[in-house]
Amino acid sequence: MRIRPTSMIAAAALLVPLLAKAETIAVVAPQTGPYAMLGGQILQGARAAAEAAGHTALALDEPCEAGTNTDLAARMREADAVAAVGFLCTESLSTLMPALAEAGIPALTVAVRSDILMEDALREQWPLFRMAPGEDDEAQAISQTVLERWKAEPVAIIDDGTIYGRELASAIREAIEQGGISPVFVDTYRPGQEQQVALVRRLSKAGATHLIVGGDRNDVSVIARDAEVEGIPLTILAGDTMRAANRPVPLREGVLTAALPDYSELPSAADVTDSLRAANVEPDGYTLPAYAAIEIVAAALSGEQSQSLAARLVDREFGTVIGPVEFDTGQQLVQNPFRLQQWQGGRFVAVAPPTE
């Protein structure tokens, strides 16, 4: 294609990407074993982004077992890798980060949520950046939704008795009570039941019209179905467990979740999603976050050269395929990635922010 710039300045600007130095970026993800499918998503997304940016993706197998991947840092140094992205497992990062810190190679994880690991990273000055949500982000997103939208509503909180359900429900209850909302009903339900009629009747008797559930998707589906059959109006909000198969009981219209969005549905992902699908790659799971991780590294490489690459990742907003991404001084996401969504027409769609 012949390009006719309107000025010498425009011509120079067009040449900048072509003159940028090609670098090697390590992509650490499981290639075998039980997590190979998720690792494949990371590899596909990262490779596509590296190719688009003119860099090289160095695929390294992540064994996801503590103490078994210490040679990965040496392989990165041999390949002159400037950064590493991916990392599905906490074990890999905790073992590898001291060597990466010594080599000055920043790491971006798209999956690990461990707050303890991030505390270790700050204490030990490891260049570890987390693109995944933190352990408290889910509860914070649900609590914020309740405080912003359900201030005047009779709210109930229930959980399924699992560690996940109890901790989520407890964190939400503490947050909303501090915000001035006292639940009208709090209980632990028995999960995995074919029907929950007695539960929804108890909720109705307590006067609850809005329900927070710390449990899995099918339990929420059963509760929503039985409330509808009983003619009990109930607005239900649950967490990230709602991103699961819509079976055996289909989810009722209007059920809410605070969960990670389907990145392939975002306007920022449209072009890349089309390109991936044209190459027979479905942008599922970690595909687009891994793509974004490479975009971030590529953008940082063009930043202030007097700073280390790790320093260039902090306090800067990066435009990516999954939307704006910014790391704070704690090397974590500035914005909570969980978004309020509603089940409509067989999928979750984003809910507009509340109006003043």
C-alpha cells in the first residue's frame, strides 16, 4: 500500500513503529497437564499481540508446582527477554520472582490473585505486576453496588457454608453495615438442592426483596426459579461464580452478578477479536488479558528510557484490548476489574452506572 503523508512530520510519525527495536517477551503458561487449556489461551493471546507489536514471544512451560521452575529465569536471560507475562499459578511466581528481580525482568500475571504474594513482592522489591483482581475486589464490588443502589431496600445475605461463600458474605455484611445498611435476614443455606422453596418463603417472611448470595451459579438459579414460581419478588446479586455453565437449571432473567466482564464483548476488543476469530482462535478466558499484557509491555518499552522497564509500568494508563489498565505504586490495578452485570437474553450484559 502506498502512503502519501501530508507532511514530513506525519511521515516521521509513521516510521516510528517500524524503527522500534524488536524485543523478546517471555510467555510463561502451562503447556501440559490439567491447566494446559488455560495455558493455551495465554499463549495464543500473547503470541498474537507480540506479532502485532513486532516483538517475539518466548513460550515457556509453567509447571505450577513449587520449586520446579527455577531454570526459567536462566532461559529468559539467555534469550535476552525484557519482560515475562502470563503466570497462571502462585507457586510459579513465588519460586521465580527472586531470580527475575535479580535479572531486572518485570513479570505481569493475568491470573494470580494472592494478596500475600503481592505483599511479598513489595517487601522484597520484586517487579511483579498483577492484572488479575485482588482477593477483596469481589466483595468490594458487591458492597459498592449495594451501598449505591440498595440503600433503601430490605437486604438479605445468605451463603452456602463453603469457605468462599462464608468469607464473601461476611466481608459484604461488614462493609454494608459500616455503610448504614443492616440486613433483615442472614443465614447459611444447604447447597446443591433441587429446590429452595422453604428458603425463599423465609426470605419473604423476613421482608427481604433484595438478596446477596455467596454461593455457586446453580444454587442461585434454583433460588431465582423458586422465588418466581412462588410469586415472591426477589432481586438477586451474586459474585464471580456466576460465570459458569448455564445448567442444569437455567438462570432467570434479571439476576445480577459482580464479575469480570466478557472481554470479547468490549468495544476496545472488537478489532482484535475479529482478527483472532479469523485465525480460528476463540478469545476465551485469558486470551485477551494475555494480549493486553503484551500491549502494556510494548507500550512501556517506548517510554522514558532513563527509567527501568518496571518503573515505566507504574502510574501510567495503558490503552489495551481489555480497556484502560493502570498499576498503582503497590503494583496492582488501580481500578477494580469486577463489573455489575445482568443476565439478559442468555448472557450477562453490563449495567449502566446509577444516575444522580
